[in-house]
Amino acid sequence: MALLVFMGMARLSAADRPNILIIFTDDQGYADLACYGNKKNQTPRMDQLAKEGTRFTSFYAQSVCGPSRSALLTGRYPFRSKGWGMPASEITFAELIRKTGYQTACIGKWDVSNRKPIIDRMPNAQGFDYYFGTLGANDGGGVAFHKDNEPAGKTRDMGSLTRLYTDKAIDFLENRRDREKPFVLYIAHTMMHTIIDASKRFRGKSAGGLYGDVVEEFDFETGRLLDALDKQGLRDNTLVIYTSDNGPWNQPAYTNKKKGHPKGSVFWGEAGPLRNGKGSCYEAGVRVPCIVRWPGKVPSGRVSDAIFSTLDFMPTFAGLAGFKVPDDRVIDGVDQAQLLLGKDSQGARQTFLYRNNGIRRGKWKYLKAKHNVYGYARDRKRAEVEELYDLDADIGETKNLAADNPELIAELKQLMEKISIRK
């Protein structure tokens, strides 16, 4: 008798449980891809992915690297899951989905074990059967690799990483995968985090400078990975999710303060209509591109402005794979299966917190006066007053409506506090 898995109102048999491929980039801007409005970067494979699936325009990660990863893995806001310092006691979706018979693999940037080889906080101990990648970022222009729990070499060739991780992912699909099991493959790229670089094949080829070269190489390599899915006959039963960990590092004051870049190079992406960038509580810090494809299940050619987040991956995967989310701790994510399947245009999420500094509910966004931001993202034009924006009418957060809406602000502050202290 086939195991039936509840997915909102839908029910999937065990044979219909999808493979899951998460492609996670680093510091990639909301408007870096042509399908998100970029006029310089050529991204035909990502544009095609968007045509084949659904492109989300109100998708939220977190504002910086480690916290974004802990939120994705646990379904919990980073003030609960601890970001770079995620403790071993946190439960990841990989731990839970593996118990249902999935094979799990993680490739690339981990960044939740304080960038150190702390065994009980590394991928193998957090639910992944196989790991190859770096425990932290490449801020110094070099990375050290681990294969599972063991050191596996170093490199200072940052232009080699996108292809290397893609090769490892393809190797998993072709040679390491147990064909009797569904799988989760989580590939977390180092690019476009500084120090950026592209391989010789792509360097100097784009109209977007060095950063554009990196974007176009990512597009090409992601195309190789998607082609490998096709060659393995995995296209139709694989849920592909592409997104980024936070917005672009785009503060001009840092142009000449980051060592390791070619002189005069611009090492950040584009936020399009959004305000500020990485590290900020304004939209460009946390609102990121997201494309989801699952042929025959997720509607193709659709654009959705429903509020959606990496926090929602765990509960959504729970419905797809048939596991239960933990009930001994707060899970901030919600099951978005009906949104993905095109059965609910609004989705299950109506709120999103900005680092305990503000909250979005529907179209309204509130930010505290003197809200905290990371130093490199400080908006020097910001007045230290409470802020309220209608994101439907003002996506760029240019018109502060706080003075005219004190009752609404009181409601949003109360809701933010309620979510923050929830146990």
C-alpha cells in the first residue's frame, strides 16, 4: 500500500515525493538576472528556468550570510537559530527528511559552525550524508575545503569555485546518488561573495564588469547542473529552488577598502528598485530573487508577489516528504506547498521580521527608530525615526508614512513583539 503524504489539501504517494535541489548563491542582488530586470548581464539559463517555473518577487532570506543559512536549515529566525553560531541542538530539515528515506548532500559554503571544524556542528552531524565545501567565507581571498569531516585542500583561485561546486554536484547526481532513494542536494555557492572572480573562460566577457562575469559564469554552470538532471532522467520529479542568502554588498564607500580585487573593479550586484543592500533592514538587504521549478506541479511562466521565505522550506518539505516539524521549539516557517502548486495565490505567510528591528504584514512595513544594521550597510541618509512604508505602492521605501498612521504602527509593534517572544 502506498504511503500517502499530506501536502496541504493535496496528497502524494511515496513514489511522487520529489527530489529537492536547492541552489543558493551568496550576496547576489535582487536585480542581477535578466529575468529580474538586469540589462547588462546575460543569464539565459536562469531566464529559461523562470519560464519553466514560478518567479517570486517578495521572497525573503536574511540580511547576512550565516544567519541566512541557519534560517534556511532550521525554519527559525536567526535570533533563535543563532546564525554563524548555530548550536548542535538545532534541528535541520536534512536531519528530518533523511529519516523518511531521502539521501542528503551539501556542497559549498556551510557557515553555521563559526567557520571552524566543530564536528557536531558540521554538515554530517546536521543531517547530510555527504559534504564537500568550505566552512566559511572567502573574505581573505582563499578557502579551505572539507570532504565530510576531513580537510580536503585549499585554494586561492576564487574563479575556480563555481565550476568546482557544480562538478561536485554533478558527480553526486551521476556517481554518488543511491538511485533507490529520493535526494536532497543543497549547493551553496561562494560566489558572488567577495573576493569575487571568474574563470578565464568568463573573465572580461560580460558587459557588467567583473561582477557581471561572475553572474554569467554562475548562469552557465547552473545550466550544466540542470542539464545533468535531464541526462539522469530527473527533471520531472525534481523540485528545483534557486535563491540567494541576502542582498548585494553595494556600499560605494567600500570600493577601495576590500583587498584582493582588481583596481577599480566593482564587486557588488544590483538591487534594482530596492533600497540599500546586504546587512540592511531595508528591502535590498533581505528581499532576494527566487525561482522554483517542478514540471507539471509548479505553474510555469508565473510571477508571484506572495510573501515567501527560506524560513518556509522546512515546513514545505515536511509536507512533500512526509515528516513532522519539531514541536519542542518555535518554527517560524509555514507550509507553502499550496502557493508553490498554484492552488493559493496569497500563500500562508503574511508577516516577516527584519532582525527584530521591524516587521512586514501584508503590504505594510514598519521599522524601529535607530534600528540596527551592519556597519557596511548603514544608510547615512536615514533619519533616526520610526518608519512605515506601503511596499505595494513604494517598493523603494522612499515615502515614510509613520506620522500619519500611529494606530497601525502600534499594531505592528505589538505583533512584532508577540512573534519575537513566542516560545
